[in-house]
Amino acid sequence: MPGSSRSSVRTAVRGVPVNGQRAVVVGTEHVAFSILLTARHAGFDVVAMVGAEDRIMSYSGAALVARVMGVPIHLSSTVEDICGIERVESVTIRGPSGPRSIACDTVIFSGDFIPDAALLPGSGIDIAAATSGPSVDQYGRTSAAGIFAAGNMLRAVESSGLAAIEGARVGTNAAAYLESMFAWPRDAGSIRLGDGLSYIVPQRWASPDACGHATQALPVSLRARMDIRRARLCLSEDGREVWTGRPTNILRHRRLALPAAALDRLRGGDIALRIDPA
């Protein structure tokens, strides 16, 4: 807005009017940094980002973006209190150096997402405890015949690009099912996860003989629950090593990739994933 100071800007974000000047963003994963940029565009001075973890959960370059914008990031810190009467006046955070107060009029929370699966409980569809979304096989088939699932119904959050890929692939499989009404698989085996791994989507893997006319497999979403230096992922089936990844630093909350070539070797047996020291 030419001729206006940032503090005097009044605008709207996605049609919702905003009337703040100083914002604190709680969270440091990918979406939090998107919020940082959106808030600045809407006219806010973002005065701090707060993360409970000991490092930012987004890519390391995101911290540089915040630094260039002059936004401090408080790690290993939590929000203890949000103060104010008629509106927010400040937040109190507690970090390694103790409590501190940050003056602000807006607090924006990010992270700790849940799947878009509010209608699942009571539906009879199997829910994966680790994700709180439906349990699916590699073609997006749930435990209920004729019902497919994709996108951020499956787990808390993935990029819009990955969700779009899943939607296109699962949509193709659903169209094939409607055309031929192929038999719904009942014998897809669960993928077992070793120590240090948090969740995987898909959770089940059907034998190629049980694919019907479904041909488009989901890209795998795999997450670790902790940071592990110099380790490798190992995929096995029926006790036989199928694939071993290259040594790398495994980061929690970061999507871990499994190559399609390795997954294509799976026959729907006893499948296990583990992390081995490099």
C-alpha cells in the first residue's frame, strides 16, 4: 500500500478482516513460515516465532528467511500465557533462559495438525492409531468396500502438491473400480515399523494379485519420531532384505522417501521397515 506505514495497514486474509499490528507465530514447520510471509503481506509486524523443539521443523533455509525479515525464533520454548482483557496484549513464553513477555496483539498457531477425518469415527472404517486417519493400502483402498481415501484425510499434513498427486491416482483407481467393480482386497498385510519410526501411509500393502484394476499406487509418506544421525532405512519382506537406503541424517517430522523401484518388488507378504545405524 503506497504511502502507508506497515503499522497502519488494515486488510483481509482470505476474506477475514484483520485488525492487528504485532503478531507472534507459534510453530516452526513449513506452514508456520508460510504464515510468516502471509502475515507480513497482510500488514503485520511478526515480532517472534516460537517452537517447542530444539530446531526449526522446516528446512534450514527457512530460518534465514526469518533472520532477513528480522524475526527472532525462540526454540525449546512454549507459550505459558496469553495476556489481555478485550484483546491480546502480550504472550509469556518459557524457554531455556526462563520466562519472558513479548508484546503483541495477535497470536497465530501452526503445527500439531490433525487429519481432515472428523466423520470417520463410527463409520466402521478402520482408523490407523498413528495418524488418526483411515488405514489404506497402496491404492488408497480403505477397509470398507468401495471407499477410497487420499490427501490430508490420510494423515495430519502433507504438501498440496503431494495431496494433488494422491487425489489424481486414487481418483483413477476409484474410476476403475466403478467401471469393473473388482473384488475388494481382504488380505492386505500391515507394514510393521521399527523403533524410531512414527508412521507410514499407506499402512497396508496388497499383493499384486489383489489389485483388481487399480494401478496407481500412492507415494509413501514416512516419518521418524526422532532425529538420528548417520542412519539408513531398510525394507524387508518375509525376512528378506528388499532395499537398503543410503546413509543420511534422518530428521523427525520430515518426509522420508522410499523409491518406487523398491516398492514394486513387494508381493504383499510380511513387510517391515526399520532404521539401522550407518
